[in-house]
Amino acid sequence: MMEAKIKNITQLNKIIKRLKTKGKKIVFTNGCFDILHFGHAKYLKEAKRKGDVLIVGVNSDSSVRKIKGNKRPIINEAHRAGLIAALESVDFVVIFKEETPSRVIKTLKPDILVKGADWAQKDIVGRDFVLRRGGKVYTVKLVKGFSSTNLIKKIAKAFQRDK
């Protein structure tokens, strides 16, 4: 089932066009989702509440390296996409290679764009495009204390002490 949720951009574009003819509101969000944690699950559940169908763009491994540095990602893109697809709130997953999801957003034309509240509205990639088309852009409050980077540091510190 979860593999069926992972699509390339061409497949997803066809699916979305069909869903929109049925009046479905398409929500898009994206991220690296390097080490999946409770904050991610809660964020994606909130994003789904903004519309009918939630599409999650997952940064490719090369994209994550450009953003986070050469030591990341910890989990490869296929496994990260699979974990995201396994979540009940997620309808579809697409992996993108660029540093930003701009091309994906312009191709898929979501009705609603969602990012974490750590992003200023003006800095949300695709914001102007979605708003110009009559869509909406939301930020979702993040769960305090949860971040992949902090989790990685905590694990590294814990295992460093064991040496």
C-alpha cells in the first residue's frame, strides 16, 4: 500500500487533475524528513486537515546534502519516502531533486501550501504562485523540542559516551 502512494511528478500530475475535477482540494508540503519523529507526524496530520488530499514532497538525497551538508541524510530517499507514505495522513509522496520544491509546486498546482511555522510566510517557496492562482498558504505550529538535527546530535552524544 505505501509503495502505491509514491509517485513521480508525471503520474501525480495526472492523478491530481482527476481529483480536482471531483472538487478535491489538494494540499502540498515538503521537507527532508531525515529521521522521522513525532513532530513530523503531527505536522503532516495538521497539513492534511487543510484540504482533502495531502501530497508530500521529499527532498532527494542529493538535495538534502546541498541543504544540510555531506553527513546527511541519515536515511536514504527511498526509505524516507516510504516512511512518509506509511503515515495515514499522507495520500501521495513525490521525491524531488532540486533544493526547493518550486518546480513541483508549479507542475502540480496545489490549492493549498503548508509549511512549518519556523518559516516566515514571505519565505515559503511557491507562496506567490499558489496565492496568484487563488490558493491558500498556511503555516503549522511545530511541536516544541522535535527536530531531526537535534535528534541526531542527541544520539551521537549518547553513543560518544559509550566509547
